[in-house]
Amino acid sequence: MKAYLIFFSLVLFSARVSAQQLQPLVFSGGKNFVGKNVIQVEYGLNFERQINSINKIDQQVSQYGLVKYGALKNLDLSFSYNFTREQTFVSDQMRRANGLSNVTAGFKTKIAPNYSLKSDVGFSKNELGKLLGSFQILGISEHSIDSFLAWENNLGLNWRNGEPQANLVYLSGLTFTVPYPLDIIFEFYGQYGELAWNNYANIGVGHYFNADLMLEAYVGYGNTLNQQSAFCSVNLYWRLVPSSYNEK
């Protein structure tokens, strides 16, 4: 948390370059593409706790970092990590687990107006230290219904940890910009498979500090294999725009 606060302070007081030629940051940190030669940095913290768990304490704290680079106007490259800490109280003993949960690299490219394709390759380690791979491919539709409303839908497949059978993953959400610089965000997402069955819903508020800096906060509810959980998260989005955009 301390590192997050320091990073956030540096962002707020950094010199910014105008990004009027770029679309504003909307819908969870970026609708469509970030723009050619633009770098977008994302950082988030999430706290989740089980509801009516059979254990006295069953909670998870995770953080993620992601960097997107606009290689072309309609092609983004990305690299991300996810770090998770779990705490479970079982038989009067506290069990903790820490680890770099996943590292991924991928791309997103446009395939038609308002439609794009996103693919990621990830790597993680299991409890025995064995390196496992994962693969995900998503079809994404993004629509500006009005000047204040954006609608996104994701649908795809995820092969987790070397498993031969894929899980179906989905997301559907609405973002209302009423009024700027505030967003109200509703999302419903999850995945289905032989060993995975979870659904999540959340509501969030986003605030634009300027054209390149946005902060979001969420609260939500999840159901994983009939186990309910509540969570809250904070996400930060920051764009680095080349000076050449000022000359346009």
C-alpha cells in the first residue's frame, strides 16, 4: 500500500502532455485502443473476503500491474503481473500463501468497426513450484451508444495451467459519464468450465484527473462454486503521450 501511495503521488505531480487527439479514458481504463506510440500504465489493488465461510477467516489480497503500448493505431501490446496473498484460518491455525500468481503477455487488434480480438499467454507456478502455462483468446465488442454511454462485451476461452479443456469467459458492462469527469460503471463477468463456475458483479466510480489520468473504485459480489464473497478494489490508469500529438 505504501508503494502504491508513493506511485500515485508521483503521477499526480508529473508533467503531462496534451492528449486532445486521443479518446478519453473510459470503460475500465481504456475503450478501443491507446493510440500509436502511447504507453498506458495500470495498477490495481483488490481485497476479497468469503461470506459465511466454513473457516473463520478466508480472505485474499491481490495486486496487479499492466503496461500497454500502442504499436499501431489499432494494435496494442501488453505485459502484466498479478500477485496474490491468501489467509485462511483452519483448525485454530492461520495459513498464509504468497506468490506471483501470474505473468502474462499479449496483444489486442481491431478486426472490424467496434470489434477487436485479444489474446494472452500466461505463466504461473503451482504449489510444488512447477511452471504452468495458460492461454486466453477473447472477442471484444465496444460501442458508444451516446456521448455519455459506453457498452462493452467480451466472450472467449481460457485454457488455465496447462489444462486441455477450456473455460468459457465473459464480461458485459456499461459506463455512464454523467457528468464529466465522473464515470459510473456496472459490470457482470465470470467463467464456466468443468472445474470453474463463478460469477461476479460490481459497481464502480471513475474520476478523471485530466485527459491522461484516471482512478476507479469498485465494490462487488461474487459466487464461486456456491461460495459467496464480497470485494472492493482500486485501480489507477496513467497515459504517457508522445509530444508529437501536440503538433497535430
